[in-house]
Amino acid sequence: MPDDTLLRALVEQSRDHAIFLIDPEGRNLTWGIGVERLLGYTREEFVGRHTREIFTAEDRAAGIPERELAFAASQGAASDERWLERKDGTRFWASGMTYRLQGPGGRVTGFAKIFRDLTIEREFEQDLRNHAERYRLATRAADEALWDRDLNTDSVTWTDGFEEVFGYRSDELSKDVRWWEQRIHPEDRARVKQSLQRAIGGIAERWEEEYRFRRRDGEYVKVSDRARIMRSTDGIPLRMLGALANLSRQRRTEDALRQSQQLEALGRLAGGVAHDLNNMLMAIIGYTESLARGFPAHDARRRDTAEVLAAARRSADLTRKLLAFAQREVTRPVRLDVNDLIATATSRLRPLLGPGVELRLQLSSGLPQVDADAGQLEQVLTDLALNGRDAMPGGGRLTIVTSERRLDEEAVRQRYAATDVQAGHYVVISVEDSGQGMSPEVLEHVFEPFFTTRPFGKGVGLGLAAVYGSVRQNNGYISVSSEQGKGARFEILLPVAAVAADRHVVSGRESS
């Protein structure tokens, strides 16, 4: 078959591109299947028609078709990316080129025009541009990393969030799709690949799977991977845009929210019970004291009333802790210096800790003041110190640290994602022991009332519940971190008093 016949067959049979020749005056000389598929014209309708008729009315009025041919005639070629019009009047976004054809002596003998329909691609790109910032904000909030896969080259671009969510630096990410496949858990890999191939090979517009994915530190985390599949007008898969979400962190956040709601419900219940119980105890204590005063000094019954009073006062202390947990104590906030309060409390803490526990203070100087109830805050320190002492039966070290920290929204998301901590300026109090530590199961319930790991009769589990309630009643936040055998660390954030906050300006995202 002659070469010109092969070329003519190639041009006429091309389906994805419209390829045709134009005479020097701008009339169509040839036709191909691509012309009919993209523009809707048969051979008889297209050949001889002026090429300006495929341009939009606005472009025709502006003389764009003639200017494009004139540019191609003078420069050799003209790029063409604009809206074109089909036979039925509908429009599509076309991208292509118009080339000059020359005869002997450089005379212009016509033009060759080639273009393809990029409407879907353009809409896709426009959608990305319009929603780029929203995507970035949403994925950060949801612990997701975006990816963009070119199905023609089978290459992947990891566009945002991978280092934050999965630990991989940008220079460690590979465009080769096998890089992603190798980090899928071996037990999930075949299933995920087959699912993806079915979606791409079919007519699906979206794909979604859950599987285990390896972080940079080697840990496998449960992820949700979902993507939109972009196809040509013929249904050919061209591209995918997806988001890979770390479900482990999301579920921890959901668990923290559920725990917070449970504590709130328990607080309402405990508050109502403690209030009524406290009223009854006050009556018991009052009448017992009155009864005791009526007995002679050496009357044996005075020992009985003393036991009743001791039991009633211990019960009253428990109701105080319940009221603290329920955030129903009467507070008397004052402007105070946390370091001064800790220094004052230290003299009372040392005898309570006993000789086997070393107490260390690391107090940052120049801290801003806070508005808090001094009595409640001192009781919080006492309860945390006693909790640390009990976690070190063989002795150890208890460290109280103070610092200043300013948190913006990003710092809150990074450091306190599973809490209700708000952005702001805080004084931080950390109480850390070198004791036995806590398991994840214990950590999950550590602030719940009546939860205790102590033997029966050694405590009812209200100390940390009261700490939690008191801190929250003083507009603060408390969190705990611990591992078995590695001690525990309680961290309290107290908002800086308004006037003090104006005097202390800390630059950067977070300072401590």
C-alpha cells in the first residue's frame, strides 16, 4: 500500500482526534471519522464548508478563525484551545494546532488542523482549582492525603498531606504506582488491586476500599481510600483523583468524643446524687456533733459518735469529689501565679509523698497569670501527686513542670486532635511520675468516677475524676499519656488571664 494511502487511512480512521485539511481560503478539504464523532458532520456536510462555522458565534464575531489562519500562515503553526461548536449547536472545549502547508517556493497551499475534545479534562481541572483550598482544609481536618493518578502513564502524584498523615517526606514519595502497592498490607494487596482494576475497566465513576497501609515508621494503619475516575466521552479511563484517610486516627478521635460525652452524662448523674447525699451528710454530721456535746467527757458513747463523725466526714469528702467531677463546686477564681501556688503547695506535698519519692520542680520563670480557684487548683496538684505516689510503691521520682504555650489551629490539630482543646494562650502544668504506668485499657477510663485499679478497700476511684472536673470547671483542659513500665504524665492547660495575655506575645506556631 502506498505511503499516501496509509496516511489518508490514518487520518480518516482517527476517532479521538478531528484531523482535516483546509484550503488557503479557509474551506474544509477533507473529512475523517474523528470529525464526525467530535463535530457531528458527515463527509457530505463537512467538505466545502468554511472552517469558521465550527467556531462559536462570539469568536466568529471577533474574527478569531481568520486571525488564527493568518497567524499559522505567517508563523507556521497556531495553537488552538477554545470552545468549538458542534453541528447541533452544543459546545465542547477543544485543544489542538493549525499547521501551515507549503508548496514550491514557499507558497501557502493550505492548512492542516488537528484537535481533540478536552471538555471533561477542563471541567476536572477547573473543579480542582475551584476546590483546591477547600480540599486542603478538609483533608487536614480529616487526616487525609490527596493523590492524582494518570491512568495513561500509570503514574501517581501525591499532592498533599502524606508527611503529616503517614510520615513520608516529599523526596521519599515515588510516582511509580508500585510504590503505593508495596505499602499495602500483603494480605490486602491482591484484593485492593483487583478491586481497582474492576473499577477502572468497567464504567464506574468512583472507587472506594478499606485496607491496611504501611506508615513510614513501619506501622500498618487502617485506611479508607476513595477516588473519582475521570473518563473520556468514549468511557476511556484517563485519570483518578483520590484521598487516602487514616481511619486509625479518626477512630481515636471518635472514641475520645464518645468518652467525653460519657463523662458528661456521668457528671450530670453524679452531680445530682452527690448534691442530695451531701445534704443528708450535713444533717448527720450536725446532729451527731450536737449529740456528742450532750455526753459527759468520759462517756463511752462519745467514742461511738466520733466514729460516726469520722465516717460521715469521709463520705462528705467523697461527695466533694463527686461534685468536683460534676463541676458543681462553688468556685472563687482569682488572678494567681501558678509557680507561687506550686511553691506554697510543695511544703504540704513532701510529707504526703513519703521518704521514698523524690519531688522535683522545674518551674519556668516569667509565666503569665491565670484566673483560677486557688483551693481547687491546689487540691488538683495534691490528688495528682498522691496518684503518682501510689503508682510508685517502691519509690521513685515525681516531677512538676510549668511552661507557657500558645496554640494556633494547626498546633491544636497536630497535638490535641482527639480532644476539645481550643486554640489559645495557656500556662501548662505537667505532673509526671516514674511509676508503673498504665495500659491503653486503663487510660481509656482513667477519668471516670468509681474506676480504680486499686485493691478493694484501697480507694473508690474518685481522685482523678475530681481532678478532671476541677480543671474543666476552671476553664482548663487535662490529658494523660502513659505506657506500662514507663510512668505517667498528666498535662493541664490553663488559659492565660486576659490582661496577662496582652503582655505576652509568643511568635511562631507553638511555644513551650
